[in-house]
Amino acid sequence: MVGCSSRPHAPTRLPDRPPLPAPTRRRDRTCRLTPSAAPPSSSAAPPLLALFAGPLGLDAADERLRTAFLVGVETADALLQLAFRTDPAGDPALVAETKLLLRAYLARYPDGAGAGEE
């Protein structure tokens, strides 16, 4: 092998240097998460449930239905935020998948079938 020798190699000593300063946290204001002026999406679930429950003949007081609407609203909110982060006009594929997901998830409630399934 080129450059190898059988004699022991003395480690190279680096010159003494002052310790590095502690890292500082840089605040990038464009990426910092700040509370939005809009109410949280969970506050939208009860009015949406009230809007849909009557015409569909659902009991808006049903705890399982209330939980399902909350899960649906929060899921849609997260996916739609992703869609609009990906594309300022809203990524059409993500918007379409969000619609499919919500329809499939909430479809079990109008006739009560599967309301208690996990």
C-alpha cells in the first residue's frame, strides 16, 4: 500500500484554540409557527355537525357522531393545510384525496351503520 509504514504514527496535535461559543438559536421569521388569528379548526366541528345533522336525520348530541365530526374536521384541516403548502392554489390531488377520505370516513353515519365500530 502506498503511504503506509510499519512505524507507529504519532497523532497530529492541533494548535490550542479558544472554545467555540455556544450555538445561538437563529430565528427565521418565515418558518416560525405563530398562533393564527383564525379560530382552531376544532371550533368548526360543532357548527358543521349542526348544519348537517338536521337534514340527514342525525342526532347532533350523539357523542360518537360528535367525535367523528371532530376527527373529520381536524383531518381535513391538516390535509388541506398540506395541500396549500404544496401549491399556493391548493394541490388538486391532495384536495381530491381529502374529499375521498372524508366521504369514506363519514359515510358510515347517515344510516347509523358502523357508528360503534373501531
